[in-house]
Amino acid sequence: MDLDSPVVKRLLNVKSIILVLSGKGGVGKSSVATQLALSATTSTNAKVGLLDVDLTGPSLPRMLGLDGHSVHMGLHGQGWVPVHADRAGKLSVMSIAFLLKSKNDAVVWRGPKKSAMIRQFLADVKWDCDTLIIDTPPGTSDEHIALTEHLAPLADRIHAVIVTTPQAVALSDVQKEITFARTVGIPILGLIENMSGYACPHCADCTNVFSTGGGESLAKREHILFLGKVPIDPLLVKLLDDIKILQMKKEEQAKQGGSTLSVQDQETTSTTLIERYQSIPTYKVFESIARRILEAVH
């Protein structure tokens, strides 16, 4: 291990690095990365970092209600301080969205500039965490190559979680992602079949909307651990939408010079995202998945 590398120096105390990969867009990869991070903060006392390296389509700040937040430099050259998604500071988030002047700005960069940005995220951010979860773009892109190059000295700490949906087209694309991980030598912790059925918000009964079982069959065929099926949970959608709406209200409040939030919004603000996440059905499903992942890397 090259201890003089800026990336190694910064991540030396990070015990595990988990890449969340998918072969196709629209399979809920960012949702899985978010739920994995939230579940990890509730199931252990560990601190978790969540890094968004989807440079052209960052979505984690929006999901976590962190739109409009910005990062700042720490004291004594400690680097960028990531945004905390909870009051206790257990979940730290970094994304290029925090560096853009407007959320409508487009990132139009070639490979070398993307690689330099990812290196900065790894080497210049004050990652005070035990586990770093990295949400990647779909497919195999410049961002993936940059990650594998910059993290090469820490190869013994890197693992991948593969996300797919039950449909045949998603399964075909995720096969390529499995090949990529094996080609660059990243151990695959397991495969998650996301959007596997629809969880009724009233009785929690699950109805298969798409075909089912494709992810599990693929995992068996490729000798990969099948981590489980995660249904579409309307309560999770509502939870994340409420966070987004509240953030928009706060932005509007700031523009108007300090009008107060409603009682309901104040109650939502006083309850952390992590606490609210624990109250929805998906949490129980994902808690088991997160526990298996964390046990495998620690």
C-alpha cells in the first residue's frame, strides 16, 4: 500500500468501501445506496459516508433533502467538510451537486476532468467514517475507471453490491456489470433485486408488478450471494418526497425573509430522516440486507 498517496492518507481509517453498481439506469441504484446508508447508521454505531460520483446526474442530495446545502473547508487544511444528513453527524454526504451554483447547471466534462473530480472527492473530503458507500453511474463509464484507479492502493477494503430489477433487459445489462467487477478485481458482496413487487401501504402485502425471481436466478448462475428482494414501497417514496417538499419550503422561506413553517412541517423537521426511515416497511427488509453486507466487510 502506498501510504504517501493522498487518497490512502485520507481513507486510511475507513474500514470498508462499498461500490453500489448497476448495469442500467432506472433500477433504483441511488435509492438502494441511500437505504443502505440509512440502515447502516441504525443497525450499528458506526459512522457512514455516502459519496455520489454520478457527476452528470447527481441525485443523492435531492433524495436526502439536502438540495441547496454547500460544503466548506475545514480548519487547518483538513479538506472539504461533507454535509451531514442527520443531527448526530452519523451520515455524511458528498456530491458534486453541493458545488454547483444552481441545481439546473449541467456538468459537461470529458474523462480526465471527471477523474480529477473523483480524486478530489476521495483525497480532499474529510471522511470521518467507518464505512464509505459510493453511488456510481449506471453502466461502466469514466467514473468507474477513475474509481478503480484511485482506490487501487486500498483494494483490500473495496467491495461491490450489484443492483438489478426483475425485468430481462435489466438482467442482461447487469451481467456486464458483474463482468466489469470481476475484470478489475472487485469482490462482489451480493446482488439485490430491487422493485421486486409492490408493498401495499395498508397491509404490507406484496404484489408482483413485474416478473419476479430473475435476480435470484442470475445470482445462482453467477455464484453470487443473493442479498434479497426489495419491493416498491410507496411509504419510502412519500418519505423522500416529504423531505424534498420540506427543503423547497425552507428555500422559499429563506427568500421571503423568515416566514415560519407549519406545525406539521416543524414536527417533520424535529424528527430525523433516520428515525422516520425506521417506521416504514422497507426498513425491515433492508435492515437484514444491510446487516449481511456489513458483516461481510467488517
